[in-house]
Amino acid sequence: MSVTPTAAERIAQLRSELDAHNYRYYVLDEPSVPDVEYDRLFNELKALETEHPQLVTPESPTQRVGGSALSAFGEIRHEVPMLSLGNAFEEADLLDFDRRVREGLDLPSGDLFGGGAEVEYSCEPKLDGLAVSLLYRDGLLVRGATRGDGSTGEDISVNVRTIRNIPLKLQGSGWPRVLEVRGEVFISRAGFEALNARQLESGGKTFANPRNAAAGSLRQLDPKITASRPLQLCSYGIGQVQGELPDSHIGILQALKGWGLPISPELQLAKGVQECLAYYRAIGDKRDALPYEIDGVVFKVNNLAYQRELGFRAREPRWAIAHKFPALEELTELLDVEFQVGRTGAVTPVARLKPVKVAGVTVSNATLHNMDEVARLGLMIGDTVIIRRAGDVIPQVVQVVAERRPADARAVQIPESCPVCGSHVERTQLVKRSKGKESFSAGSIYRCVGRLACAAQLKQAIIHFVSRRAMDIEGLGEKSVEQLVDEGLVGSPADLYTLRFEQIVGLEGFAELSSNNLLAAIAASRKPSLARFIYALGIPDVGEETAKVLARALASLRRIEQALPEVLTYLPDVGLEVAYEIHSFFRDEHNRKVIAQLLERGIELQEEGEVHPEFAGCATLAGLLDKLNIAGIAVTGAKNLADKAGSLERVIELSQDWLELSVMKGLNEKGKQALREFFAEPANVEHARAIEAQLREFGMHWQSEKKAVEGLPLAGQTWVLTGSLEVMSRDIAKDKLESLGAKVAGSVSAKTSCVVAGPGAGSKLAKASELGVRVLDEAQFLAELERLG
Ligand code: IVH
């Protein structure tokens, strides 16, 4: 095949455009085009290269993952050894370092009256990942290596090529003919969480911390695995060089940035050791808010001539030092495992630890989530464990130190009866409903079956019921609720509405005035919106969002109570599992009794009314057939069947008419067989009819097209609020967004339309920029609200 000049030109053009986008995205952190545009260019290049394989070059952006898995890594000798750093833990250690530097350079030292000569230092965060060396020859990446023992490392060339922010080809001009870049390969917090979630889902092993995740991902013999991991590079220095470079450390890093290599956005120059200390404190203050983990900061003498003069001692440079932060991980002993009972009765193991200071905070408890987690960790009482406290997250047990297990270590056992009320503890079942069949498997959660008869659950249920976003009863804190329950004054949320003054006054914290205030607050809560009331009930898996969706769509307690699971799944974001939770909550005798009492005792629900027209309009017959989950009938089959039959009764009829069904088009043999069998079962016919009848009762009529959401400017969008807002509270911001039609979610995903980030925003902001989601600060957000009216 002849190569048309235009193809070659277009390929060159596409490569340079893609490289430029990558640079803006990864190095400058200013994405220039949306992901879809990038993908379009990428796919065009890929197609052209497939058509003209002779034009493929190793530095093409399409060539990041190539070749098959290795059987072992080759060895690479470092021309210039990869050294390590001395550590400073205290301020005094850093002052000593600075003194040694100045003495080594013969600079005048300070006295009582002056600071003496000040040395300029570069300041960078010390990322917690894995050191790598990248060799560029004539601007092309030719080799990547791990640090190894400092003299010899492993050849990980194919793996480093998969890391998106490592350029395969340097940008611009003026780079040395041979340039060895050194830096840290790491995984962001958001990347770490996403990776572990994926690992859990696929049954793979999870990583204890981002550092291990980075190391485990980079040292993979199969580069395809490395390519699937969210690794990033941050360059912090150089190794061998043939050619010219600037004469200061910061100058070199800036040159690297110009050639397309990522450097730390926190890089700064400090004049003298006091500015270094200020930098250490400033970075320490924002440590938790950084999108990646750091274990300290690194100070380096900025002037390269000075660096040469100072030289090395053993395997450490005399011109650099790491000033460490308190460690995020510590060793301690697991003294015991206790079990806590939550609002929904979940009995969760909690680790009681020998108190240990982790990153400045004394930790004596850590969550263990559930018994599967205990099993995954292989945890026994008496074990020495690694505790990790990252950011504001609850401390976690990340690993058992198996070698230190004492001979008398005891297994962790789930109690057979509830530690609070003595009721039976049951293992939850996971019900999988698929294609008309239900299958059961053991869940990871254990539940106390005592419910409101269990003081722990009762207290939690009431604390939730009275909370601000629920019934909003002021003056009832956790302590007061505990007293009311312990004194036997309140046995269910409904009992709050029969409390009398004489019963409250005299309880701890309740004098005359506060008792009256409490009664007034209870009285004032009698007219909640339907959404608040549904949320306050504490139905498992029904948060504020789902409660609002239920209230808005069905607009009456009675309809919500009676809705069949399949009908509930017509609601946005309600899946079958949640639908079954809601349905079985309202089937439960005890819950029905409490709700009836609440209404008897004067709760008047507001905002009840007609079924929302949007909900009423969204039912299709095809949707119903799909929801029946008939084996072998997928979306297309359901649609064809609906188009042909036009009504449920016709579908039932058709399914039992051998001849008509066998000549029907648009459904395969397996589907026909399944349909016949499904409706041959009277219970299934009845069930399908019941769903249809309920849909009709709720005002639905079959429509083939789902109506577009009406009017609202942000309809269909999902927004996320993170960090603190200064002008407008988050609750108000949330209400505003919702009134404009947006959904407000708690976590960022590829589907997020926009993130509003205030000061202190952390991993959500990082995730947003990683995913290229639009981000607004508070001022921009307010402007946007104004614009939308
Ligand atoms: S400079 C001769 N700068 O820390 C200087 N190291 O304890 C060698 N590290 O192996 C390293 N961030 O993996 C330097 N900004 C930074 C760093 C950094 C992380 C790691 C690196 C190195 C270890 C030294």
C-alpha cells in the first residue's frame, strides 16, 4: 500500500496535538479539551496507524502498552548511583543540617546579633511512592529503572511507558542529548481508593496503602496490569547527563517541566533555614488536603556549585535532607475485639488497641467494618497490627504482623447473641434477583434481630429520627436520648409525642426551661414534609436523596408504603435491592405499628399530593417486561415483544399461544421458551398483573417514550459539594441546586456534572480533576446560581 503524504502528515499532527493535550492535562494541570475530544483524536490516530503500520513509531501516544508479559525483569546498573536522604525529625535536626551546610561552604555563621549568611534551599514535598530513573536519549524515552539497591535496579521500561504523565518524547528543544530524569512514581488517594474498590469487587487482593499499591503496580511483569493502575510520576532530580542544564536545582526542575515532565506544584525556594521551617509547617497544615500522601518535605541546596562542593557522605548527599512528618502508620497490639450495634442492628467488630500515637493523635480504637474484613486481615486477638490514620479518616487496621503473633492469640468470634439486648444475632443473606430467580448467599453483615427492643438500635433510631435533616427536634442530643431510653420513657420514636413535662424535668440537663423548650421543639416537629418523615424512619439504604425521590415521585405515604419493589425501581437511582429494603420495611408489623402511632399522635405530613407526572409518564410496557426479569429476555427482546403485543394481557395471551409465538419475530427461541414457561406459572401472571395494576393506580399509562424532564435548568445533572463554603451553607447550596433540578451526590464519578469546591476540599476535588469534571469555586458557583435565576 502506498502511503499518501496526507496520512503521514495527519499522523504527525495528531501526535503533536495529543502530546500537547497530555502536557496541559498532566504537567500544567489545566486540561484544554474534554475527554471525548481527546478520545476522538486518539482513535483517529489509532485508525490511521492500523491502516499504515509502517508509520507507527515507539513514541506515538498509541504505543504506551505494548508487547507481552515478561518472565523476569532485567538488571540495570545506575551510572550515577541513586542515593537516599538523611532524615530530620525535629526542628533542631534541621538547624543542625543548615549549620553543617554553612560550615561546609565556609559561610559566616550567625551570632547573637545576626543570622550570618543564608543558604537558598529548594523545598519539595516528599512523596511516598517508589523512586524511578527514566533515561531519555535524543529526547526519546529509552529506559526506565527502579532504584533497587541504589547501584543496580530493575529494568521496568515497558511499565513506565504506560504511565500517562511520563512523556515518551520530550517537548520543545534544548534538552541534553542524554538526560536521566529521577522522580517518584505514586498513586493519589483517590486513585488508591478506586483501585482497592476495584480489587475488592474482582476478588483481588487489596493494598494496605498507596505506597504498596504503587510498588505492586509498577513491578508487574505484565505491562497491561501496570497500564490499568492509576500511577503518576513526580520528577525531583536528574542522574546522568550529556549536555547543558541550568546551574540551580530549581532551574533544572523548571527546565524538566518545560520539556513535558511533571514536577511538584508545591516546589518553592526558601532563603535560609527559617523559611524552610515555615514551608514545613505550611505543607504540614495542608497535608491532609493534598490529593496524595507525603511523608515529609525535602530541602536541597539550590546552587549546584554548592552541591558539588558539599559532596556526599556514605550514601547520602550532604546538600539535601528529608524533614519527616509524623508517620501515618504505627504498630500496636490488638487487645480485644468488641461488637457495636448500629441503627439498623448491624453488629460490627471494633478493634480495641493498646493506645498509640499515629500522626499526632492517640488511637485506641479502630473500625474493622465487618467479619469478612476480619477474615481478610487474618486477625487474631493479641496480634501486633499496623494501624493507619490517613487524613480525617477513621483509623484502620491495615495489616497483621504475622511473625509477631503470640502463642496465646485468640480467634475473633461473632457473638451469638446481641451484646446489648441479648437477642439472637443473624448473618444477613445476600439475595441476588436475576432473571426471575432468587439466589441466596451469606452476606458479610451480622444483625441483631431485636430491633427497637434493642436499646442500642432504639437509641440510634431515635438519634436519627430527631436529627436536623430528619424531624429536626432541637434540644435532644445523644446523651438525652440515652437517658430517655434508659429511663424507659421512650420505647419508639412515636413515644416522643406523648412525653410529658413531669417525665422530663429533673433528668440530667433538663431544668424547667429546657424541659419546656424540648416539648415545644417536639410539638414544632409535628408537620414534617413527606421526604423528611421518610428519611427519619431510617429505612436501611434510604438516605436523604432516596427519601426525596420517593416523596417527590409518589407524593403520599400510603403509596410509598404499598409500592411493589418493581414499581419502585421506576424511580431514578432505586435499584432492586433498595426497592426490596423499602418494601419489606413497610411490610414489617412492628414498623407499621410505629408509623400508625406516629400518625395517631398527631404527625401531619406536608406536601402530599398527586403522583408526579414525570413518574407517571415513565412507564413503558417494555420496561415492565424487562423488570419481570424473565430469563433469556433482555432489553431488546422486551422491546420487540412490547411493540408487537401492545398490552400486558396480549403478552400473556401470546405467550400461551404456541403457533403465534413460534412465528413471532424479534425474539429468539430461548426467549420464547422462557416467556412461555414464565407465564405458564399462575403466580407469575398474578405478579405481573399486580405490578401493572399498581402502575395504573399510580396514574401511569403505557408510553413508548420516556418524557424529558420538564423545564428545570439543571435537570439530569449530578453535582457534588466539597470543602467548606463561606458565603452559603452547604445545606442551602444543596437545596438551591435541587430546586434547579440537579441531583446532589456525595461522591465524584465520571457521571458527575460539576463539583463545587470550597477551601479544604480534598480527595473529591482531586478525583474531579483526575476525571476532568468541571470544578467551580464558591464565587463561580454563586455567579452560576445567579445566572440560572
Ligand atoms: S531526592 C540525592 N526528592 O525519598 C537525592 N527524594 O529517602 C535523592 N523522595 O529514594 C532523592 N520525594 O524515593 C528526593 N522530592 C523528593 C522526593 C524524594 C520522595 C524519595 C525517593 C528517595 C527517598 C530518599
